[in-house]
Amino acid sequence: MIIGIAGGIGSGKTLATDYLHKYYHFDVLDNDVTAREIVAPGTPVLKQIVAHFGNEIVLSNGQLNRPELRQRIFNAPDEKAWLESVTHPAIRQETLKRIQKTSTNEILLLVSPLLFESEQHKLCDTTLAIVASNTLQVSRTKERDGSDKTTIQNIMSNQMNNEQRIELADQVLYNDATIEDFYQQLDKIAQSWIKKLK
């Protein structure tokens, strides 16, 4: 069973998947990790990005200059659309490859902030949206990686909002209370998936 996990930045996707992997031994395929790997130095996708945006888009160590790229596509819908036309198919292709390769388990979690936007939910048997208030998303992200509020809000504005995710997902997990409450909800949801497999 492939379970799609969607949620905006700072909603608690990693918190959920770390817990499910540790206590239920579910396999995890994280699209954020895949997205970083497809633009690693020397990859065809990075070469396309450099050809399009120029050499300033890479750092001296050959890594993608993410802040520079964010700057280039910010307020530039055409550039953003071009970038997505290159990265989304590559992520999807890599995801499909990994689904076939990595699932040694009965349950595989496919984690993506853009699960519905990139239509990866179509690869899943069921979906879970993890939602938290915008204020909490901002404060958690600031705490986690030191990003400033404007950068976080820009990222959030490029993602689907919580109402849309709730409408599209099969199940919803609210991450606005205590961590104990979050894990209790998660246990119930995990048990419902295990039941479906029987």
C-alpha cells in the first residue's frame, strides 16, 4: 500500500514519518530528498538549470545556489513554470523508480509538500494531509532552519493551502496541539492503514 503524505512547510511531515518509520517500520520515500538529489552536481537536471539561468546559479563547489534560484523565480511565473517543467517530471520518474526499488515493506509512505499539485497522489492508494496553522508553520520553520518570515511565507504562498489539502486528502492529521496529541492521532491513522491491509 502506497500512502501519500502531504503538508506545507513546517506542518510536521518529517515528525510523522520519523515516528512511523521508527515504531511501525514503514518505508519512507521523501520527495524533498529526491528533489535535492536530482539537482546534485553533474546531474542532467542541474545542467539544464545552468544552461537556462547561467553559471551564477551554482556555487563554487558545484552545488545549486538555492537562494539565488529562489530569487530568480520569485515574481517570475514564466521562470517558475519553466523550472517546474524540468524538475517535476524528473522527480516523478525518480519516485517511480524508487517505489519499485525501495518498498521491502507492506506500507510505503510517499512524502511530498506538492503531492496534489504534482499529481503524485495518483500513485497512491490513500492520502493523508498534515495541517497546522500558518502561524505555527512559520514559527516551526524559523526554529528549524533559521529562515526569515518573508522567505517562509513566499514558500507557503507557492504551496496549496490547508483548506485545499483537507478537501483532497482521504485523512487529515491536525498538528496544532501537543506532540502527545499528534502521536495519538498518528497511531489511530497507522492502525487504520494496517487494518486495510488485512
